[in-house]
Amino acid sequence: MASTTFSSQQSTALQNKHISLSLEQTHAIRSQIKNARGILRAEDIDQWCNTLSVSKETLLQGLVPFASEFAVAPISKFYVGAIVSGLDENELTHFYFGANVEFDHQALSLVVHAEQSAINNAWLNGAKKITQIAISDAPCGYCRQFMNELADANEFDILLPKQAFKLNELLPHSFGPSDLGNKYSLFNSAPQQYQFVDETLDKKLVEYALKAYVPYTNNYSAVKISTAEQGDFYGSYAENAAYSPSLSPLQSAISQFFLAGLNFDGETVTQITLLETKGFENQRTVTTAALASFGSIAKLQVISAPIVAINS
Ligand SMILES: [Zn+2]
């Protein structure tokens, strides 16, 4: 059974070449991130930069080990962390954490990579533009392709432990959305033209389904993970021009769930709901496979609902 590594490192003060925290500060900042479900908010970033007398970039790089703590890696035991520094609609900088998620006894292709997790976290939680992404290890080819789906793919800095890059240095001669005739991109989706017909559907689930970036299959879809005491976690489907690096709504939601430092077990999780667009369904199989890793298929409810164009 997969579990987070969150508790294993809690007795050590975080110290690295970027920042040096006391044990008390380590506990405090870790709690802020966990309580905000994998986000360090602008006001907290400013406060920590003042307290530690460091720049935002130094703080960002120094906190990467905290991101790795959210990893669920029962297969590789390789805990990857990534943090996106992103601007919200008011141009405020927040840090969005991400970590890899592996699914024991299931196909390796289901894994959520840390960079995907951090970008998904930023995308779902109000970031409008990525300025930097700090990563604990070099991004694999799959993640470079995932990043290439972003509108500002070649503008933000990719900060690795020893060097910084732009994406076009790591992924020259790339294949991207425009090669498939798609003029939109993740963080810059087509204007919403549809609505679900059934008005009795869970409003928030509908909101996340309509937020999905689905230029290649049109399956507006989302997943809700309901918990007994920790609230609900949502994820949206994010497609990719190379198809394979697409993030399914279940992967999106479960990655958000783990960023709250929770265990995906029968006591915590009460239900999982998948909403798909009728006539365009493609997520049941992958959702079932991922949930099988946790023995949670019985808790899955799949809803297939029609959409219509707004104003029709
Ligand atoms: Zn990767």
C-alpha cells in the first residue's frame, strides 16, 4: 500500500545551500504548505523571505526538499519534488508544490511526475502565468513534453540543482499544440462554449470538468475525491499534443489529494466520482486501473452527462 513519506522526515531541520531553517521554522513552514494543500501563499512567501533574508528565488529552491516529501513512490522509492512559482490574476507570486505519484501493481505509464503535479496544482488553483519551476532532478523527456503544452513554455526558468534552463534548450525542435492545429494551450484554453445539460450535477465537479483542457478529444471531465473529514479534492483532465503525457482527471485529483499529506485509504476516502462528457468518454479504464492500486474501485461512481453549446 502506498503511503506518503511526510512523517518520516519531520524531526530534521531543513538546511541546504539555499536556506537554513531552525526545527521550529521547519515545522511551521511545512504546516503552512500542508494546510494550504501544497501551496505557499504570497503573504507567507514575503514573510519567510524577510525572516530568512533571502530572495524569492532562493526560497523557492531551498524549499524543493519539502515538495519531495509529498511523493508517493512505492515502486521506485525515488522521491521527486518540484515547485512552480506562479502569478495569480493580481500578479501575486505563490509557490505551487508537486511530487511524483506511483501506482503499485499497475502499469508504470500511470505515474504522475512531479513537474506535472506542480503545474497541475498551479493550473487548478488560480495561477495565470508560470515564472519559474524548481525541480529536485533533471526533468525527463515526458515532463519536457508536458511543459511544452504551456502558453509561455519558453519564457519561464527551469531551475535545476546546479543550473537553470529555458525549455527550448532542453527540448529543441519540439512537437507541440500548433503541430496539431491547436492554437490554444494549457493555461490558455479555448473560451468556454459548453455547459452540462443536467443541472442537478455537483456544481463544483461541473466547474472542474468545464475547466478541463481537452482540445484533442473534447471529453470535458473531472474527478472528485470525497473524504470523511478532510473535504473534497478535485482534478481536471489536461491533454497533451503528444497524447501520452496527458494528465487524466483521476491523476490530477489524486495528486492534489497527496499534496495535503493524506493517506489514500479506506478510512480517509469515502467516494470517488468521475464526470465525463457523454459521447466522448475515455477515462473509465484509466481511472479504474489507478484506483485498483489502492483497492478503491468499489468507491468509484462514473457519471456520463451530455453537454450543449451555451446559448443553444
Ligand atoms: Zn518526468
